[in-house]
Amino acid sequence: MAREVNASGIPLEPVYDAIGGAAHELGEPGAFPFGRGVRSDMYRGRLWTMRQYAGFGTAAESNARYRFLLERGQTGLSVAFDLPTQLGLDSDAPLARGEVGKVGVAIDSIDDMETLLAGVPLDEVTVSMTINAPAAILLALLLAVARRRGIPYDRLGGTVQNDVLKEYVARGTYIYPPAPSMRLVTDVMAYCAREVPQWNTISVSGYHIREAGSTAVEEIAFTLANAKAYLSAARDAGIALDQVAPRVSFFWNAHNDFFEEIAKFRAARYLWAHITRDEFGCRDPRSQMLRFHAQTGGSTLTAQEPENNVVRVALQALAAVLGGTQSLHTNGKDEALALPTAESAKVALRTQQIIAYESGVADVIDPMAGSYYIETITNELIERAARMIGEVDAMGGSIAAIESGWMQRRVAESAYVAQQAIERGDQVVVGVNRFAESSDGAAIPLQRIDERVEREQVARLRAFRGARDAAAVEAQLASVRVAAGGRENLLPRFVDAVDAGATLGELCDVLRDVFGTYRSKEVVV
């Protein structure tokens, strides 16, 4: 049976023979409000960056995977960190036990960062780092490596996710309370505006909000509401917004509803252009552009019949390209079971390359423009997301909506509704609740992280600590403590501290002492 409404609850017509909903002028490609794309020539001038998210085990093992992907045509790096690193813990911390290198690479020190980036020309290849609560310190590690190599900071390009608000909503890898966390965000913004001008200082993420179960409308609304909170914090810190807003990027989920996803990207660009210009007074067109990375939907992958995931990923990636992404990661078919093997990572990359070079979709600028269906859904998403952003604003903004638990509760409710639809069979998942087979056949090979990884990483860390100048490290940590208790920008202190040998965990412990730690409220659906 055909659906009467889509996943966001938008009513669907059997046929569209006119554009419906409140009309919203999307402009021309490369012109305000950028609904049809942020560049006038789009992919005719330059393809999107093929940026496969990768990281596991030790820095040396992850470096080998990066080289493998670069040799096969990947055009940018995307670093996945393990849970201890995401939580600001060294690999020998008691809470890190059993998690070192499991879901990403373990990075404790500048020695690890140098190994991770060995052979990577930082002045030629852009590097994206998916890290949030300790983002400023991981960026400092990369900057310290560049300084040791003699690479000027103004030649570095890349992104640090640095979006801590969505951690409180959807992921849980926060460390500090919101206020000091926002200070770290604006410190990165201000420092990079002066010293690392080509660096994207934040990637405001709807991806994880969608992975937690939100609808497309909620993904747009909560992500843009969080982005507004970051611009407000930057303005309150005395930073000129047209200095930092051009380096604000976004990270969206490319989910299953093919046409809604294309419309989602168009709607988000339209809304952000109006928010930056009309609410924040940004005049630089680069401040008004919503540039984004997309990743195919991890939560849509199935452990059953994992080969089916290749098809899901291809369709989701195509939606992201037709929606105008600037950067794309395609998931491996085995990621519902484990980190991707080298072979499945290669197939995922080849998926992007086939779309780029064989499908013809990159030959024409905004090929979906004028579709009655696409334009109607775009109008509806703009209206619904704008109303929801208004709800957040009425509460006092994202931080208030998060601290009250309202935003988390909305996502949890949507996740519950979606799961109920799957369990009833109203939402078909091929190979799971329909067309399922009693046996999945031969098991596919999986990437396994051996327990030796943790032992070796802990041994390296302890050897690193034993070889450094302990007095110099203590002096640097004391300097960071004083700066954290005041108002100066912490980035220069972090760079000097990690260069002297301070570890990630040691620096985060200093900040825990000064800032405190955050405990979330229970969310009841």
C-alpha cells in the first residue's frame, strides 16, 4: 500500500501537477538564499569532496587505512576517534578499559597525532575530525603537528565538528556543562578566524539527531536552532559574525525517503540564508551559505542481508548529491555489524565515484529544480521547520530547550513512533520485516579490533610519558588551569601544552577541575 503521509507526517498526494504550499523563492544557484545550491556552477566546476569517515585501533593502523583510501581516489580525510578520546580520557584511564581503539582511533598525545597524519600533506589534503567536547584539544594537536612540519596555519584546510550541543541532545559524549562548553567553541572560532582562516571551526550536526530518531523536520529545526545558539555565543563573546560565520559548516543525514531528503537540503539552505541575514545581520554572502557534509544513514543499515545496504547507501548518496552536498561519506555494507573492512570501505567509495563519473547527475546544475513534488515538499519543510525553530526560540533558545529536556524528548518520541511503525510492518524494511529469509547465508568477513590494540596503546602512552620533560608539562598544565579560570582564549595554551607533551586526558582533567562535569536529566517518553 502507498503511504498517505511521509516519515515527517507531511500528507502525500497521489500525483503532483502544480507546486503546492506557501511559495518560497529559492533564487538561482550560487545566489541568495542559496536554495538551489551554494555555487553557481555546482559540480560542473568541482565535484563534492569524497570524504570517507575512518579510524580504528592505533594511529598507525588508521594511517594505513587513510593511505589505502587516498590511493583509490578519496579526496579528503575524515577521522573517527574512539570513545575514550571523545570523552577526553587517556587510553590507560580506568573508564577507557575495553573501549580503546574499538569505534575509532585512540589519540592520547602529539606522538599519536604525528603517526596518524604521517605522509598526509596537510597543506594539500583537507582533514575533518569528528570530535566535540575535547575538539579544541584535538585541533591543537593537529596545529602542533603542522607547526613542527613548518606548515603555515593559513595553508591548512579542514573541519573540526566542535558541535557540543547535539551531544546533549543525541549522542552523550559531552564532558562539561553547556556554558564552558560554549566558551571552548567560541575560542576555536575566534582563534581560527585570526590564525587558521581556511579551517571550518564548527560542523553543526543534524546527522546524529536524525540517527537518534528525529524526523527530517526536527533534524532541520534543531540543527539550525543549535547553529543560532553558536552565532549568538560568538556575538556575545565580541566576535564579528562575518569573520566566523563563513567557516560554519553543517553535517546532515542522507536518509531513506529519497525525495524528502533532496528537499530537506534545499529547505535548510533557504532557512539558514534568511536566519544569518535577517536575524544576525550577516552581510557577507559566504556567511549566508549553508555548506554541508552528508553521510548516508547509519541507522538504516541492517545486520540481516547486509548486501542490501549497498543499495540503500547508493540511493541515499544520490539524494545527497541531488540535494547539493559539498562533501560526502558513504557507509560500508557491514557497518550494522562492525567497523567496515577495507573491502567494504572501497565499495562505499566506489559508490560515490560511480555516481560522480557514470550517472550523469553532476553534469547539470540543480537537476531537480521545477519538480512539482520536490518544490512542494521543500515549501512544506521550510514552513514546518520554521515553526519548530520558533518554538525553540520561545523557550529561550537551544540551550534552554536542551536543559529542560524538551528537545531530547521530541527526538525520543519520534524514534518511538518510527520503531512502532517498523514493528507493525507499516514501514517496510526489506529483509527484516518483509521478504525476510530464515537464514542470511554465509557470514561476511568483519573488521575485528584485537585486544592487543589496547595493550599496545597503553604501553606507548606510558613510554611517551616517561620520555617527556615532566617539569615542562606541569608548567604548561598550570598555565592552562590559570587561563581556564579567566577569560583568555585557550587555543594557544593548548597548542603549547600538547607540543610540550601534555596528553589529552591530562588537559581534559584540568578543565574538569575548573569547569565541572555535566550530568543529563532523565528523559521519559
